[in-house]
Amino acid sequence: MLNKIYFHHIPKTAGTTVTQFLQSQPNQKHAPAHLWSELLALPRERLAEYNLFTGHFYRPLHRFLGEDLAIIVFVRNPIDRALSHFEHVRREVSHYFHDRVARHNSFLEFILDPVTRPLVENFQVRALAAQFDLEAIAGDAVRGHRFWLERAIEATPIRVGEDEL
């Protein structure tokens, strides 16, 4: 039996509700990080104290922690999820693509824009299949935005063919 739980939160798939439910369960010591940039800021030795991880860590979290995890994931109708993501980016001024998306006149422009398209094109499948090297991404990413690492992870197309996905 696995002692640690990872709620693999794909953006815009009921993550806040599921996270609140999991946190309300007895004997859960929740890691205080929801994004890679937050998790990497925690002292590595403290991570062993937690038995609940919820967030946008995608598939490599178990490798980073060095242990197996019971994984929970929810998926959503991809069109509904993409529309919700578009609206979220338009609303959230701290989002790394907010300024770009604010210039879009429509959802169609958002999904056709080669820069923002990775946020919707097979996003859930990519979130489940992504096998990225966190250190390499962190080393190659262009910094300058609060969420620079998340942008590099979420907006960089993975090098897996459509058939394999």
C-alpha cells in the first residue's frame, strides 16, 4: 500500500474542489506547494514529512521525490477545459500569457496562436504523458516572470508524436 498521495491537478479540471476535499481528510499532511517553483523553494529534506501533494507537477513528481505515490487525476471535456483555461488567462493578470491573451479578440485566436496553442492542444494528454527533465527546463527557461518555470513546462511542446500520445 502506498502511503503518499499525489493529486495530479491538470489545470481547469476541478482541482480546487478536489484539493479541498483531500485536505479535509484525517491524517493528511499537505505539502504547501502547488507549483514546481513553490515546491523547489522548500527545503528538500522537508518534503519527506508530507503525505499529500496536490498541484501542477505533472508526471515527474515521483522521480523528484524518489518514491512511489498513489496518483489521483481528473480529466474534463477538452473543449470545456480549453474555454475555461482561455477565460482564466484573460481574467488572471498574473498569468504568464495574460498580456498576450488580452490582445486576442476571440477564443479562436487563442487556440490558433502558436504561442498559446500548447495550453489547449492535447493539453490533458500532454500533462499525463510528459516526461520532462526539470533541471534541464529550469536551466534553459527564460526567466523574468514570476511563473517562468511553469510557463516553460506548460507551454513547451513535448517531443512525443501524436500517435504515441
